[in-house]
Amino acid sequence: MPAPASFDAIILGAGGAGLMCAATAAQRGRKVLVLDHAPEPGRKILISGGGRCNFTNIGAAPDRYLSANPHFARSALARYTPHDFLELVAKHRIAWHEKTLGQLFCDGSARQIVAMLLGECAGATIRCDAPIRDIDHDGTRFRVTAGEGVAEAPALVIATGGPSIPKLGATGFAYELAKRFGLKLVEPRPALVPLTLGADETLFRSLSGVATPVEARAGGAAFREAALFTHKGMSGPAILQVSSYWRHGQAVAIDFLTQARPGWLRDAKRQRPRAKLPAILGEQLPARLADALAERIGLAAELGNAPDKALEAAERRLADWAFTPNGTEGFAKAEVTVGGISTAELSQQTMEARKVPGLFAIGEAVDVTGWLGGYNFQWAWASGVAAGQAL
Ligand code: FDA
């Protein structure tokens, strides 16, 4: 049997975090092997941002991330910023634009980001179509059997992401490996995911296809963006954002009229006593939604005949419309995973496991999850660089 190939570091996973880590380490002269079971590297990058990859967010800061330890991401994010990534993008002459809320996208294609990362990884060996069959650790060296080959190194990096979107090759492998090495997990759950509604929420389920700007609130977080009614429940950026904070059994509250001043319906009554609620709401909301909300509120009379108290109650309801989702569309539709390898197990400078020297974990595998809008890639780049500098 041939002797195992020897490397300074083996990185499991050729996604954004693994490739960034490989590029950083290889450029420091390390001999690096990247292994991935998928047929090509960076598959999530390729499909991200509708094929244009929302590769970072200029507002990336620790308070835009969920983690059991909200301070954990601070060091890596400070040492590798969106501007550092933009320098790389400029070096590779990739044109980009800001779409909204600090979200930066390629003008052309997400393929340019993958090509850029592969170019930066020129000094590393990348093997795709290499399912990992076995991992041994003798206390100092890791031995990995993948595909037909065996490789050894004193450092092993877990960069296999989370289980969101299994059909793209996503697995819970990072968690299995972490458990094997005695690292604790924070319970993983789907995030940035559409919420589903039960049959009792007939109001919302009848509005499939309607979109409107709202403020959505859940679990102490609030986001002002668009919400979209679907045939299963609710989606759209505002809902995806709050889904990361939402827990089963909790209510979600929606403010449908974020620009409305207190007393606006009473004012409307004085100015237009003959108008009815669906027409008034229809001036600010899509007609189907306006009709459905007015029907549920049950104010059929002309505003001039409605008591002020009823109008005030309607205002309050429209600003704080509570409903309880019966679940989410799950890992099959989740853009990311909240939870993962506990940050308490890792050094925030290097991402190395405290109790297993030489073992590192980066990217989505770790219990650090960003908001929608380029934050998750920024974490993948930053944590990849932090580990790459320590290999
Ligand atoms: P990632 O999942 O990218 O990579 C893990 C790698 O490990 C994969 O290549 C996988 O094949 C490999 N792997 C898994 N299990 C393995 C095993 N058992 N053996 C071997 N290899 C294994 N974020 C953002 O900031 N902007 C955006 O525009 C988007 N858009 C977006 C769209 C969609 C549809 C999804 C699903 C996700 C996004 N995201 C996003 C989130 C973003 O894609 C995600 O946070 C990063 O890809 C995480 O990077 P990682 O490298 O950690 O994992």
C-alpha cells in the first residue's frame, strides 16, 4: 500500500470558507489539500444571489450575527472586513454593485467569485468527487481516507458547512465529526427560511403571490423589508430574517403600515367620512391584502359611522398583527443553519478547537449565522482567513 500523501493541513469542504482558508494558508507557503464530495467547488456560491452572489455586506458587524456567544465573531470579522474582500474582487477585475441595504453583488456572475477563489488557491491541491471515508487521529496527525486516496497532516479544518439544502450536497457531517472529537454543538435549526401556516390562518393562505413592505417582529428582532405571501405561508426578506430568531410556538407580529402616524384612521374618518376601510387600506396596500385585512378586522361601515375606539383598535391591529406559524419549510429550503459547532469549543482568533490541537472549524459549520444580505459569505471569508493564518 502506498504511503499516505503528507500535507501541512487538510481542509474538508471546498465552499467559501474552505477555499478562503486554503488560499490564505497556501499563500503562506503551507502545503494544503482540500477535499469535497461534490463534483465541483463552491456550489452554494454559484447559486447564491440569484446567480450573482451577494458576496458581502458593507454593514457587516458582529451585531448582524446570531450565536450563543455574540462576541465570538468579533475578532475574525475585524481582521478580515468587507473592504478586504473588495480589494480581492478589484484585483480580479470583477465588477460589482450595491443592490440595497449594503448588499454587494457581482454585475456578471457568481462564477467569477468561484474562479477568483480558485485562482487564489493556485498553490493548494483541490480534490472534488472525493467522499470522505475515514478519519483517524493519533493525537498529533490526522489521517483522512477520501475517494481512493489517503492523506495525512498535523492540522484538519472542518469546513463542510451546515445541512441547509441537501440537494446541493449539504450534510450534517461537520456535526458528526465535531461530536467524534468531543466538541459540543448548539442545536442546529433551519434559518433564513419561509414560515408555514396552518389551516386556521386562512386569511394569509388565501393571499399567495401578494408582496408588501412590512416590519416583521419575532424573538426580540425586527426587520423592515418586503414580506411575500406564499401558498404554504409567508416568505420574502422580512420573514426570512425573523425566521432565524423565531422558535416553534412563538408568535410573529407584522406591522403592515410602517409609515402610518398614530391616529391616522381617526383623521381619515374626519376627512372622508363616507370612505370604507378596504378603500382606505387599498391606497397603501395591495388590493387583495387590503380587502382581506379589512374583512378580518370586521369594520364594514363607512368610517364616519365607526366609533373612534373601533378605529383605534383597527390601527393597533394593523400595526401589530400577530399570528403563530406552525413551522418552517425546513432544511430543504433554508438558506443557512442557525447553531452548529459551539463557539465555546473554539479560539476566536484562530478557530482552533481548544481541546483538540490541530483541529479547526470555520464557516457555516460553526454556531455563527448572519442576517440575509451577504453577511454569511463575509463570515465564511473572515473565519477562513482566521484559520488560514494559523495553519
Ligand atoms: P458551504 O456549504 O458553502 O460549503 C461546504 C462544502 O462542504 C460544500 O462544498 C459541500 O459539498 C462540502 N461537504 C459537505 N458535506 C461533506 C462531506 N460529508 N464530505 C465532503 N464534503 C462535504 N450567503 C450570502 O452571504 N450571500 C448570498 O447571496 C447567499 N445566497 C444563498 C443562496 C442559497 C440558495 C443558499 C442555500 C445559501 C446562500 N447563502 C448566501 C449562504 C451561504 O451560501 C453559506 O453561508 C456559505 O456558503 C457557507 O460557506 P461554507 O464554506 O461554510 O459552507
